[in-house]
Amino acid sequence: MKILCVSDTEMPQLHNAVNLRRQYNDVDMIISCGDMRPNYLDFITSIIGAPLFYVRGNHDEIYHDEPPGGIDLHGQILEYGGLVLAGLEGSIRYNKGEIQYTQAQMHSKVLGLAPSVMWNRWARGRGIDLFVTHSPARDIHDGKDFAHRGFDSFLNFMKWFRPRYMLHGHVHTWDRRKTVRTQFESTCVLNINPFTVLELEPLTRAQL
């Protein structure tokens, strides 16, 4: 399965319908890690013709009135195309923004996903393939300033539930010296900002 992942920064080449059709006509799924205008996401999905799965970033309050045409992954675990996805929105609380959480609040949300993870393992015999977030995990790709500090509980999520990939945005990557790919225990952590193409196939039962 070919996945186009976007986050935070709108790119001219993804505003171009001809380029989208030429370069990404074989994309099966679009994932947004947040801080994306709804009409930008809707344009990409309409041109490519692939479903959108997203989490909100800390600047996505507009989604209340103008949600993009896709599935909000926040607090959910679902399966599409043989892949199991889980999502958690937002960033660390650094002001009074709506889509921001304290470390304790996000820890509670991670714990809240545990029953669904366990049910998924029992019912489908599957673990999490893609853990989709806006914020990074603490000390993995996060920033030195408080607003871009990662969540401690995301480290616990990866330790406990062992997703194959964690996809996040929030931290800009204009400095190409920045690390954007890190292996943490069983999980490959990717900062996909501004966009990344990921190819991933479902695991067979023999591989689980």
C-alpha cells in the first residue's frame, strides 16, 4: 500500500493537479498529521481519489466548522486495506489553545486506547501498523522550545503496543540536518513534515 503523508506545510507541488495525477496516481491512502487547511487536504484527496485519515494539529480549530472530507483518527483504532491505524491529536499545552494537552492528559488518552488495542489483537490477531500523531514523542524529533516538546506517553504507547510506524509532524524540517527517522524499540518513528511517501504492506499471520 502506498501512503502519502502530509503535515504542517503546504507545498506548491501538491497544489498542482497535473503533478498530483502524474506523481501520486497510485497512492492508496492519504494521512495528515495536522496543521493543514481543510481545502488543501480536500484538493489533494479529490485529485488523487484516495481516502483521507487525519489527526488535528494544535492550529486546526477550524475543523469544528470546516472539517476535511476524511476520517478523524483521534482516539480511534481502525483498519483500512489490511493496515491497522491509531491516532492522537494535538500538541503539548503551551497556551490556552483548544487542541493542546498536558502530559497527564495525553497519558490518560494513551491509556484510554488500551482496551481497543487489546480487542484488536484478540479479534483481528493484529497489532498497530500506523500510530498517527501531530506531536512527536519526548526526546525523539521534538524541539528544544516548550511548544514543540514531545509527549512522554507516546514513548509508553510504543513500548506497550509496538506499532510498526509512528508518524508525526509539528516540528519543521527546513534544516535538512535534522533527524527525521529514528528506530525506537519495535517502532520506526518518522517526522513526515512537510510530506512523505510511505510504502507499507499488511503483515501476514506468519509475520505477526
